Amino acid sequence: MAMCNQFTDEVLKGDGFSLTPLHLGDIEDITSACRDEITQQWLPLPRPYTPDVARAFIEEIAPAMHSSGAGLVRRIEVAERLCGVIDLKQTDWKALETEIGYWVAPWARGRGLAGRASRVLSKWALGDQNMARVVIKCATGNTASQKAALSAGFVNEALARSAGIIHAGRVDLAVFSRILSTSTLRSRTLRSQGNEQSSAHAGDPRDHEVSHSAAIGRVQDSAYRQVTRRSARMR
Ligand SMILES: CC(C)(COP(=O)(O)OP(=O)(O)OC[C@H]1O[C@@H](n2cnc3c(N)ncnc32)[C@H](O)[C@@H]1OP(=O)(O)O)[C@@H](O)C(=O)NCCC(=O)NCCS
């Protein structure tokens, strides 16, 4: 069976908010936010969105996304309350590409939360989690979402025609991306190759771990991660 990569299950801190795991106490807030007219307009969520759907999202869908390597779901938490959900999804561990999706609850909109959370999550994905490219795809009519993507430092790079599905039908998607600079990618690759070579000669058991990780496309050596974090340049 093919080895499967996963994001680490971490809490991420932003300015005035945290990205934390969902829990069963979120059922009511998720149900309410996902019944909202604007949320339903732009996301093809179940209709009606019931508390059982929210429970399945928390107990089954989000854990499966993590364990399969497809992504990671976080609640956007302010003052201990769920104010939105943001996730990494459609992750391609060979191409080192992932996609951010989000919604913000009606009671927390208009404060820049989606953009700020996307900035934190994409920085973490490109740095600590070794991704090379993070995308956000928004329906061309969804102005608030496109503004959020831009405020997170993403660049509008393309139009994917008829690529999105919402309740109203198929829509064109504006594609935004945040990527590592070529020089950072090059030094990451060189570092990864260097680890593979040295591990073939050295007797340190940690070297085996680094070599194995590099072979599956992900270097987990913590010293390397610190260097990468310092030198990562995103654009
Ligand atoms: C899109 C969404 C996540 C934006 O979240 P947010 O945290 O409110 O984003 P921001 O506060 O950065 O707002 C983005 C822009 O939209 C505007 N905006 C946000 N909510 C608004 C509202 N209810 N009415 C009018 N404008 C609004 C903001 O003023 C801001 O514009 P500005 O940068 O010119 O000030 C949120 O509106 C939402 O959850 N929508 C429904 C689900 C959805 O569309 N998800 C994304 C699918 S791609």
C-alpha cells in the first residue's frame, strides 16, 4: 500500500484568533452558520443543514480528511467561540499542492477573519508542512471571498471556467495562489538530497528517519525545518 502523508494536527495562533480542532460543542454554531443564506449561496452544503450533518462533519468527515492525508479542518476560534471553519483539502503530496476553503459565521463577518486565517494557514502549509503551492478558488461572483484571498497575500492567477458547483449550478472560479520562491524550493531540494546522501554513510539512527521521510516526499528533520522556516520566502 502506498505511504500516505498527513498534515500535523496542530493548533495555530493568529492575531486575536486560533485555528483549533472541531469539537462536539460546535454543533449548534456550525448548523446555524451553514444554514445561513450567504453560506448556502456559495457553498454546495447539504440542504437542509441539520445538527446531524454538523455532527457527521465533526466526528467523521474532518477526521477522515486528516487520516487520509487529504487535508486538515480547523475551527476559527475567537474568545473560545467558533467563528468560522477553514480547511486544507484536495492535497497532492507529490506536487506538494493544497487548497484552502473557508466560511465565516454571520456573527463574525467583516472583520477580516477569513483573510487573516488564510494567511496563517498558508504560511504554515508552505513552511512547516513543506508544501510548495497553496490555492484558493472562489466563484467569480463571490466578491467577499476574493477580497479575503487577496488580503491573505494570494495572487489572482487564473480563471477556471465552469469549474465550480454551487446550488444555483456551475460557475467560473477565480484561482488564487501563494507559492514558495524558486530559490527556497531549490535550497529545500538540495537540503533534502543532502540528507539522503549523508544518511547512506552515517550510523546515526536519526539519519535513517530523515532519509525515509525524504523518500516519501517530506523531510521531517526538525533542525532542517527551523532553517527552512527562517529562509522561506513566499509570494
Ligand atoms: C467569504 C467570507 C469567508 C469572507 O469572510 P470575512 O471574514 O467576512 O472576510 P472579510 O472580513 O475579509 O471581508 C471580505 C470583504 O467582504 C466584505 N464583507 C464581508 N462580509 C460582508 C457582509 N456581510 N456584507 C457586506 N460586505 C461584507 C468586507 O467588507 C470585505 O471587504 P473590504 O476588504 O473591502 O472591507 C464570508 O463572507 C463567508 O463565509 N461567505 C459565505 C461562504 C463563502 O463564500 N465561502 C468561500 C467560498 S470560496
